[in-house]
Amino acid sequence: MFGQGKVQRDFTYVDDIVEGVVRLTLGSAAPGAPLHELFNIGNHTPIDVLEFVRVLSSLLGREPQIDLLPMQPGDVMSTCADVTRLRERVGFEPSTSLRDGLSRFVDWYLPWSVQRR
């Protein structure tokens, strides 16, 4: 795990992304707005990658095997979405917590992965 597990990322649950896209698609464009705009749809709450692994491993009931490594050249310590424009345009910002999102993912993934074997 690069950055000694202290690297922070802005993990966003897929349903929050879908909700943002749907609201932007169905919402009316602001008067005079360009036909194409970019919006950041992210959870805007950076979390240590090591914490992500700890939560996921606890939900799976498995102990992770982690090699802590230094930062990779060119990588950044933290990323975080700025959802100001999204919130202003459609009154929405992703809010699913890491634990809730990973729990829902595990609940979906485990039965699906068993069916694929």
C-alpha cells in the first residue's frame, strides 16, 4: 500500500454517482448555461486508504495482508471532490458513508461472486 496507508482518497458510493447524474440529466439547465458542463460528483470526504481496507476487511471477516510502501513518484497525498456546483445546480451532494457504501457493496458482491464460480 503506497504512502504507508496514509494516502487519502474520496471514495464515492456508486448509487450517489447515479443519483447525481440523474438529477443533472433531468434537471433544467440554468438560463444561459453552456450545453456541456463538468460536475464533480464525489463524496467530498477524504479517507485514509488504510481505513478503507480496514472497513472492507471487517465487513468481509478477513484479515488483510498489507505491505506498506513509500509514495509513488507523481502521486498526491489526498484527493477530494469539490461538489459546490453540483449542490448549487441540483441541491444534491453524495453522502453515503464509507461503511454504509462498502456494506451495501459486500451485500451485493458476495452472492454475485458465488453465482459466478
